[in-house]
Amino acid sequence: MNDNRMFPFITRCVNPVGGKCPHECVYCWARDFVRRYNLKKYQEDLVYRLYEKELRRVPKGSFIFVCDMLDLFGRGRIYLDIIYRIFEWIRDNPDSQFLLLTKNPQWYVEFIRMEDVIPSNAVLGCTIESDVDYPEYSKAPKQSERLFWMKELRREIGAGLIYPPHTTYPKIFISIEPILDFNLERFVRELAMIEPWAVAVGYDNYGHRLKEPTLDLTRKLIRELRSFTRVYVKTLRKAWFEKYLEDQS
């Protein structure tokens, strides 16, 4: 069953990798979940471990979210063997699609430039909450860096060197969740250059009082995005400070 953590097109989540995500995002639902239930699988510092038993064959037509509890690419080159094994598993299930979601999209580009072809049934996702950098919220690469590498990814895929024209190649997906305040014109322009298959937009669900955009600005963003891609709208509400101001009036 879908919930606020998932996207509407996902049929199930599979977590074949354990370890502690290095990004330590202040708003991360998974980090709070791990603490609440004392999940040892995701508490080991600086170690990612592959749980081979999780890599079962999946039903045809599935849309699998891979590693929703951590960033598979968060530690880069250190765990290439694990990433290669995940790619192999995805490739072995060609009748299903697999969402990968990272805040370190440079590694998508590195894999393609190394001519290690990412399976065409992978959906290459990136969380980009804004076009403005908010280093106070995460140890992940800055939002501007993520935008840069996703544009590079689009150029690499579009060049036709790895995925020739008229063949199937990985889709690109952007998650703007939790959405942070942004420059409308610039953010739309940057996202349009990425040419995503789809974008998800949603507010924080867990009361972290982030630097959020107004609801009106978010609705304008959604309208602009719909002019060139599909948009999955998740939690849509007034920014916390808007509600606060209303309560004070």
C-alpha cells in the first residue's frame, strides 16, 4: 500500500542494502524510523552490506523502489561491487522497472562515462528540493550540484553513445520532496533542461519547519512543470509559517 514515503507508481520497496546513510538529512523520515524501531540493519557507521536474499525475482510489471532506506550511491566508489550487483539484478528482471533515488547523481554520469551501462529498465531518480542551496539541512551534495549532474546525465544519455537513438534508455525522475523555497523561473528552467520522465512534488510530512515556499508559489511551479512533464502531487498544503500567521491574525 502506498503511503507518504512512496510515489504513486511504486508497487513495492526492496531494501537489499543495509548500513547508515551518510547524508544525515534533518528531515529524513527513514532516520527517524530507524531510531524509533532500533533497526540495526541501518545503524552501522561507514558500512554498506548487501543482503543477497532480498534480490529475488520480482513479478512482471512491478515498479520497485530500490533502497528507500538509504542512498545506494551515497558512498560512491567504495561500494562499486554492491552497485554492480544491484544493476545485475535489475537487468535480470527486464519486465519490471526499478526506481533508484539519490542525492549523489554524479555517480550516474560516472557509470555511463565508464561505459558501464546502467540497465535500461532502471529509472534514474534524484531528490532536488530546490534550486537554492541549503547546506544546513544535509551533508549531501548541494542542490545546485545535483542539478548540474542531472543535466550532465541528460546530455550523456542524449548523446547516443551509450544508448543509441531509437533504443530504450533509462528514464529520469526528479523528486522535489520535501520542497524548499526556490526561484520559480530558474528552477523551472533547470528542470526543463533535465527533461525528466516525471517529477514528484510534496511538502514535509513530519513538522520540521523547513524553509518552505508558499502554497501559491508551489502551485505555480506545478503548473509550469506540467507544461513539459507529468507531475505526481504528494502532500500539498500551506507552508507552516502561512498557517502560523493565519492563527496569529
